[in-house]
Amino acid sequence: MELEQLMSAFAETLGIEGIEVKDGTCSMTIDDIPMEFTESPDGLAVVGAAAIGMPPPEKPDTFNRMLLEANTQLYGTQGIALGISPDSGEIILLGGLPFQGLEMKEFCKALDEFVNKAEEWRETLENFRPAAEEAATRDEEASRLGRFGMTGPGFMSV
């Protein structure tokens, strides 16, 4: 089955019209997330990529560790890889699916799961920023109080 047929069927399930596959690539935006689906160079698989967003400047080590840990745990990405684009620095979600023996229903289900995972990671990124800012504020407050020797078991926080 060709990428164009598969993408047209998937777009139909989402109610998207006018899907075009050009030079083996189909680009679309779903729920404000830019996505691209491409035939692999050997023509044996479809590869999906979703732009999740720019890494947060707050606590980058914590966020990067979370991404790497998700890649090692199947429940975190369901076999989909998270990475950072070497061109833009943006967090991307990548996944592949072989064409051989691929049924339309299976393809649509796999793409739906990919879109859901992209949405989950976009939400994780959006929620990480406020949580990181809150933690930084707590750290700053604790540091400020500690600077005046007002920490330890004998002091009460107000």
C-alpha cells in the first residue's frame, strides 16, 4: 500500500480534507502540532515526526533526563523515540511503521496513537514550565532563608 492511500484514509478518519503527498512526504498540523509522515529511504516503512516544542530553559537537565528516561521505558513513549532536532533544537517525536503486511485499519490506529503521544508530550512540555518555575521559586526562597541562618529544626516558617 502506498503512503498516499494510507494518509488519505487516516485524514478521512480525522475529517481532514486535501491531504497531499509530495515527493514521498505528507505534512499536516493536528491540534496545533506540526507533523510530517515520510516514506523511509528504502521505501519499506512510513516514518512520522511531530514537532513538540522548544526545550524549556528552566531546569534543562531535569527535562532532558525525563526525555531520555522515557526513551528507555516502553510505557513512556510506546516504542516512539523522543529527540532534539539538530537543525532547530526543537523536541521531536519520531516513530516508524513497516509497510509490509500493513492493513489500513492497523495504520490508522498506529497513527492515532502517534498523534495521541505527541499531544501528551506537548502537554508534558507545557506543564513542565510552571512546575519548574514553582520549584525555582521554592529553591530561591529556601536559599534566601538559609542565607540568614533561619533554617533547621528550631525555626518555624511563616
